[in-house]
Amino acid sequence: MDLDEIKHILDLMREHDLAEFELERDGSKLRLRKNVGPQWAGVAPAGLPVVPAGASAAPAGAIAAVAPGGGATDAAGQAGGVEDVDLAIVKSPIVGTFYRSSDPESKPFVDVGQRVKKGDVLCIIEAMKLMNEINAECDGEVIRVYVENGQAVQYGERLFAVKPS
């Protein structure tokens, strides 16, 4: 499936006011879901953040929408808010399975409260039998781990919050 086919499906979703679409073809699976809320941020394939024109295409910036309770959420519906303003949010650059350590018997690469340096390994994401190391983007302290060990993650999904130093 190419980008033009996905764009065509997105157009059809908008035209027919569909909130969700799923397609399985030739061993590939595509799932599209509209972010439903008071301010609709757009339709993004499989959790991909919608990046405004001229913005960085790096996985660091999912669009925020106002949640019913008044707090901010990102495109994946995760709470953001004021506490995240001064934090570097490390997001998944790929779809895969999140692992906090290199093997089940090893301790996690990082824990909450631990200081990290730019380039330190934070976790591994397995995608198609390949292990991809996710590194810290800045020096700082790990404030939060958003994902459980062994959980599937989507592109752009929050993994860690790091307070830069």
C-alpha cells in the first residue's frame, strides 16, 4: 500500500464521516482512527502525529487537542498539560514492541529518577525482528516512563519524559 492509497482512504473517511477504518491485505494491516474530541486535530494513520506545514517532521511533536476535562491531550489521547512544558518527551520513531532492557533477566536501561546523558540508551523497540535502540536526546533526569515493558507502541507514542539539565 502506498501513500496515495492511504490519502485516498483518508479522503473517503472524511467524505463518509467515518471515525475508524481497518484494512488487512497481503499480510499488511492498516488502521486509521479519527481523534474525536471538542477540537478535532485531524485523521492520522495508526497513531501518527499530524505535523503542520513548516513544522519539524521529527517524532517529537504530536498535535495537542483540548480534552473534555479541559486538560491537554496529544494525538494519541495521552495527557499532556503544564507539567510536560519543561520536559523533553521521547517518542517512538517506529511501530514495534517496547522493551526496557536488553533481555528479561537484565535490569532496565533507565529508571525514573535516573540521570541520563545525550545518546544514552533508554529502551529497545523491536520491529520485524530487529532491535532498535532509542537514545536520550538530551542530558537530564528521567521523570516518567509512559509504556509498560513488552507493550506494543505506535509511531509518535510517548515513551519517556526527561527533565533537561
